[in-house]
Amino acid sequence: MTKGVKISKICEKPAKGELKKYLEPKKIYIPLIIHWDDNITVLVKKGDYVFKGDMVAKSRGDFRTPIHASVSGTVLDYEEKYYLCGKKVKCIVIENDFKEKVREEKISKISDFTKEEFINRIKENGLIGLSGSGFPTYIKYDNDLKKIIVDATESNPCTSADFKLMETHIEEILEIIDAVVDIWNMKEGIIAIKKGNNELKTIINSYIGTYVKLRLVEVPNYYISGWEKYLVKKICKVNCKTFPTANGIVVSNIATMFAIYEAIKFNKPLIERVVTFAGPMLNNPANVLVKVGTSTSDIIEFLGGYKEGEKLFVSNGPMMGHSIESDELVISSDLTSVLVMQSQEKRISKTCVRCGECILVCPANISPVLIHETKDNKDYHPEKCIDCGLCSYVCPASINLRSSVRKAKEAIR
Ligand code: SF4
Ligand code: SF4
């Protein structure tokens, strides 16, 4: 396994400053897709009135993940918007009546939950991995778990939404980690941060003392520090052949833990999240609490707009993300960040110089250069790619290896 790479600074993280809130969009656009799965059944029709938190659609695949309305109001129609993968997807448009009507307010005592109740609650509330993975959370927790590792390394450059959540909701996050440790009868729960992140260390250390089964662990500050298998290897010295849950270890990131807290405590579906808006072309970069389905253009206007010049939008960070043509990108639950960069000349790919760097850095132990160069590349296992972007980042010939591997992976899918 690669030890990771130091990434040079790409843009400032908006870590300082308050957590902003933009929770009153006039319309929301609920994307009919969950990560890659667009096999969705719509449960509402034009003219229907929906409450905030109502299930408006559900995936038909194995996971049956529900999709909820993030406002109360009237279903208007369908419209296409950009989704984080750079493609346009069909969205349900709901006109916000600004009443925030919900079916039933329910506050629960977290410590009363059994394992089964916990899993059902996060399933019903449509929780998926909020670090960008989009994997249904209940699947991970429906296992015989011995340990939880909470990823607070926020490895994606330019993103600081998790830091902001820790700064503003540390008590809730520690409470839910401790509850998981108790409910699964684990020996301990671990919070992993990057070595040198003293600000975060101070925040955690100010509260963790009252939780005897929780401890803080610092991991080397390399990309891709938040990769599940990397964390498990570094912290537990276990080499995971498949998912860490097969070894009794569950890894969740900070945003997911906070969403679990809200689902368990308040029965709140996944309808809001914190997203980082950063990049040199924004007047006021910030971390913003937003509703799923909000249009990025509305949020950027709220933040004070753009600087003059050609812009390039990047969803989910410069390493793993996608370029988007316009700010008609819709907030989805698996969107961690929106970067607004200066539009640059397309980088020109040169000829491979056979340096082997892309193979050396690949954490999935595959050969990006061979996948890029070979038409029938299934035998080189592109499906193992974790989409980290390191191969493209290190390539001295500027070859977009990640894109080739991604295409090969999609062809298999
Ligand atoms: S092939 Fe995939 S996993 Fe390997 S370095 Fe490239 S993007 Fe990362
Ligand atoms: S890093 Fe780029 S130049 Fe080096 S072997 Fe891979 S594709 Fe070729």
C-alpha cells in the first residue's frame, strides 16, 4: 500500500469564519439519483403538497434508499440540473412555502436504541456516506462490529466542512460515537485526525475526557489519509482485503456521524449538509449549511458572488472531483465541496515517459498507465480504483489517467 503523497496547496480552505446558513431557497431541485444509481421510483406528482422530510422517491436497486423533501411546499414539475458527476440529471422541483412543516417532531433518547432500531432508523432516513462515497450507511452498520474509526482527517484539499462541523457540533458528534461504542459493545472508538492539525486536536481534547472509551489518534498528513483501508492499516495494523466491516471495523467520516446523530435523536432524514464553497474566483469562500436540492447559483449569490473572469466549477475537490460547466449544479447529499477556480487552458497531455510514478502511488495497486493505454483493459482491474486522482496528480506527462480509469470502471459497471 502506498504511503500517500503530500499535496501542494491548491486553494485556501475557508476554515476561519462562522458556519453560514442558507436554508431558505425559493425552489429546491431534488436529484433523482443516488451516487451512480439513477434507477429511482418517484412517489409524488405535480401539484402534490409535501411536508419537509416526506419521502418523495426511492431507489429501486438492492439498497432501496429513500429520498426526502428538504422543504415543505408544492411539487411543481421536473427540471434537469447538473449533478456532481458533471452530467445533467432529472430533478423534482418543489416550491418552498417557507413553513418548514414536518409530519411529527420526535426526540429520542439515543442510549435507548437497540442495534436493530439504530440500523432501521438510519436506513429509513436515507443516510449515505457523506464524504462523497454515497454508500448506504446502514449496510456498514449491519455487521458484527468491534471498533469504530471516525475519519476527521478531511483529506480532500480545499475542503473544511468537517472541521466546521467539529467546531460547532463536537458534543453531538462525540455523543453519537460513544453511543455506537455502547450499542455494539465495542472496546473503544477512535477519532482520526491529521498530524499537525492542532486546532482540531484542541477542540476534541476539550471534550473527549468525559468519554472513557473514545480516543484521539493522529495519522500522517498524506493524501489519501481518509481512505478507509489506509486508516485501518495505520491505526489497527490490519490489511483489509475487502471492506473493513469484514474485519469488524466500521469507518465513518464526521459529516456522516453528525447525520447519524440527527437521524437517531430527531428522526431527521438526510435533507441538509455542510458544503465547502472555496476557490480563488469566489468573493467570499465559506462553509455553508444548505438544504439538499438547493441550486449552487443561489448559494453563491447569497455568499456575495464571483470575481471577474472565466470560471471553472469543480465538485468534491480537485483530486477526486468533476469539472462542471456551470453553476446550475444542484446540492446532493454526497456533495462535499464546490470549488470555483480560474478557467485555465486545457492541459496538454504529452507522451508517457515510462517513469512508473502512477503505478507507485496508486493505493489500489493497479496500473493506471496500462489501463489508459490498453483498449481491452478489464484484466487490469479498473474496478478496484478508488478515484483518488493521485495518478493524474503525479504524472509528469500530464496524462489524465484518472479519467481513463474512471471510463474503464464505468464500462465494467
Ligand atoms: S488508478 Fe484510481 S486508485 Fe489508482 S491512483 Fe489513479 S485514481 Fe487513484
Ligand atoms: S506517471 Fe505518467 S509518464 Fe509516468 S508511467 Fe505513468 S503515465 Fe507514464
